[in-house]
Amino acid sequence: MTLQRYSVFAIILFLIGVFTLFSGFNRAPFRQTPNQEHPAQHSQALPEQTQTAAAICSPVRQ
Amino acid sequence: MNQYKILSWTALLISLVLLILPRIVPICTGLAGGVQPMQCHYAYQAEFIVTLLAVILSGSLFVLTTSEARLLNGLVILLLGGIILILPQPWAIGICPEAGACHKTTFFITIGGGLLTLTGALLIWLNSRKSRGEIQ
């Protein structure tokens, strides 16, 4: 295989990868239930503390 | 099989394992507040792109012929391995602060990223020796 032919293959592979990323096949699907993810958020916490813990584990920092 | 081929296959295998790792050892599947993905989702989306690039570059090791090109490729693979190690750090994108599924995934990806970095370094060393004419 020549470098030129490999380059075409690489571009196709990259596009497949981007599509995989877009469609979410690269990761396990999100759970639809509202169950808490992390043990620290379970049972012992009061509802306010649970929401605070959820906020800590969230998402994108501003 | 010569040393270069062994390193090329090693880089390709490590990259492929890293690419599919989040499917085998999944990260957190919950949503923060039931609405938005957590930090680890974004970190591993970025990891996917980086490992995809590592796969492509590792594959190109089999078609490159000159020592200079192979050396440069090894350098980029080394840097990509470094990026794989950096992304889950809290000062980069980060993962969940509490213990969770993403910590387990990060453990394995850290090992893989380290091995990929080492493979890149060995590729650089091997091809710098070749380009200096020390070995054939």
C-alpha cells in the first residue's frame, strides 16, 4: 500500500470515526432513569445535599 | 520481524484498544441533574478523537519508508499519548470528582496512554539511530 492510498483510507476512517462520535456509538448509552450515578450522592445525603453533590459532579465548567 | 515492525504493531494495537475502551469499561451513564452529561462524557468524547488519530498514525507506520517520516510519526504518537494522559486531569477537561465508573475507565486509559507514549519514544529512538546510519 502506498502513502497516497493510505491517505484516502485514513480520511474515510476519520469520517467514520466522526460519525461514530456524533451518533454516540463510542460510549455506553445514557441511562434514562433519574438514579444517582455516584455513591456519594446516595441515601445518607439530604435532598439539598444530593442536589449540591449533583451540581459538583456536573458538567462543563464556565 | 524487525524492531520497527514490532513497535508499529504495538502502537496500532494499543491505539485500537484505547479507541474501544470506553465501550468495554464504560464511563458514567447518568446525567447531571437528569439533564446534562457530566464532565467525563466530554473528556471521553475528546479521548475518542485523539485515539482515532493515534490509530490512523499507527497505521501509517506500515506505509512510511524514510527514517525521517517514521521519526516524525513516532513523535506525534508520543504527543498523542501525552494528550490521552492529560485530558482526564481536572486542569484539562476532567472527570467526575467523586468515585464513579469514569474513574475505572481512566485507570485503564492512563495505562494505555503511558504505553503509547513509551512506544512513541521508542520509535523516535529507533529511527534517530537509523537516520544517523548506526543501524540498517
